[in-house]
Amino acid sequence: MTVEDWDNINQFSEKVGWKLIFGLNVLLRNHDNRWDYTNAMELIEYTIKRGYHVDWELGNEPNSFRKTTGRELDASILAEDFKTLRGILQSRVELKNCLLAGPDITSSGLDKYYGLGIHPDKYLDAFLRAAPDVTNATTWHQYYIDGKTAVLENFTDPNILDMLIREIEKIKDIVNRYKPGSSIWLGETGSAYGGGAPNLSDAYVAGFMWLDKLGVAAANGLDIVIRQQFYNGHYALLDKHLNPNPDYWLSVIYKRLVGSKVLSAKVTNFDLYSNEVTDNNGCVRVYAHCTAGTDYPVGSITMYALSLCKEHTTKIVLSDDLSKLAVDEYLLTPHGDEALTTKRVDLNGKILKMPSDSTLPDFIPRHLQPGDDILIPPLTFGFFVLVDAGVKIC
């Protein structure tokens, strides 16, 4: 990386309002196997000189170093390296407010697929045991499937989507042994590892994994989810020509409508003909938050829902006083004949596209009056704003 690269990264991040977190190279080692931070200090000093605000990580997927680099770094040694970096940050007044996150272990649920030398759970446990208080956030990476072997059906399989719930439970259990209640980040994540699955991770169908992941992460108390990645690879938000892939549109609408306060959403499945409670089988997934931004009255609720049902349309019936509210619908559906593998998306029946290189389209909802049916077609997803719900915690 050149000085020009670093300037461009920071200036771009500032212009678009991103917070930049950068991973330093932990594999630069001294003869006694301690981290050689000479190069890191050059970068940090330049960052201070330029007035950039950067948060930091150290290393990437250290439990897999044996496989990826032919080297191995014990978790207890990595913990000492993190203490060194923390000491550097504390030694300068300009750096004291910088966050330090780590250790960025690999996906807890996929070790059996790519033969890692050190199990990520064991590595995380050893790291936190040696340095429980050195990081501001504990980070790990998560993918559902292998991009080389993924098939269309994987992306809407409830059992595969539920893998994340089990992973979060394991990570939280380890973290709570050493730093109870502390911040946990999903530090790198996407649909399929290895660059994503061609014509799947960059298609409409990938939205089921992405939207469900955002809902599961929020419902389980994760503070930050970092998407892999913005550009380059089959799982990128932008294609090689900088055109939006479907997950880009999903992300933009999520950021505009979904606030940080998480609400409890319970789904009870009724058969419309018998009016009896039936097994949902993970077919319909619903999440709820306070509504973000200023476009809606304070106290509004944003509900987002996915239908993994392959044949029938889902009717959502709101309970109690919520059924008396007007609803703004943002239904995202595949555009054209390619169905789930399309790279074009409709919002309420109208294709989403950039009016110009620097202009986003208007995201116009469909206004539903109180009592109107909320319908989700098979294998689609959308957002529903319960306008002026009057929820006090919002």
C-alpha cells in the first residue's frame, strides 16, 4: 500500500461518511517472535499527521495461519501483540479514543469444511483468557457455505440460515466467560466464502441470507455487522462496472428505514382455511426495529420480513392496536424472467436503477390503509413501516 492509497482510502471514507477500521499486519515478526510494529508505527504516525481518524485491528483469521501462510501464531502470543498495540494507542493523546477490535477468527461453523489447523472456538477462548480487556469489541467472521459448491437452494434453506444463530450462541458463550456483556461484532461476513458463489452471491437470491443475517444479528445483540464486501468478488455490493448488485439496494433501504433499537417480533402461523395454528418451519421470518431517520414520525416501527415459502403467498396480520395503523410497504421482488438469479430488483413493481452516476432513485413506498392486506409473494422479502405506532422507546 502506498501513501497515495492510504490518502485515497481515508478521503473516500470521509466523503461518504464511513468509519474506517484498518487491519495491521501481525505477521511481521522479530527474531524472538514478537510483533514487529515498525511499519505499523510509520502508518500510525502518518495517520496522526494527516488528522485521519482510524480504528484498528491486528491480523486476520489468525487461527487459519497454518493453512493460509504455512505459519502458526499461538493465541497467547497474539494476545501479547494486542497488548502492545493497545499500549501504543494509549501512549498518544491523538489515539486514545481509537477502537481496537479482534481477534477476527474464522467462522465457528465452517471449520470442518476447510481443515483449519486450530479450531476457531478454542483459539478465541485462549485469546480472551490471555487478554480479556485489551479489545473494545470481540470479532469473528461468518459465512454460510462454500462459494465453489453453492447451489441456488442453499440460499433459501432455513436450516442453513439457522447456522448463524448457533454460531452467535457459541461466540457469546465464550465471550461472556471473560468479558460479560461486552461488545461483539461480526467483523467480516457474506453469503459464501471464497469470493462468493458466481451468479448467486451477486443475485437477488443472496438477499435472503443478507437480510436474515441482519435480523438475527440485531435480535441477538451484536453491535456491528461488517459486510464482505463493497467491491470485487461475487459477493460484492457493486459489480465490476460499479453498478449496484441486488444486495446494495437491500442495504441502502435497510439503512434508511431500520433503526438501531431492536423490538421483539413473534410470528404465529395460521392456516387461512382452518384458522388453526400450524408449524412455521422457518418459512416466514419477521424482525422489527424502531424506524430510522426523520422521514417518519418518532415512534414508528419498521418491520422486515422474508418469505422462504416456495408456493404460497404469505399474509401478515398485525396484532392488537398495530392492525389499526397505516403501513408503508417496500416490497423487493426479482425483475424479469431470471427470477431468483436476476441481478435486477423491483421496488413495489418498479425497477431500481441509478438515474445518474451520482444520484440514487427515490424509494417510493406503497401506502396501505389500516386493514389493507400485507401480502408477501413466495420467495420474496420487504420492509413495512408501521407509521406513527407511538412506541415510547423509539
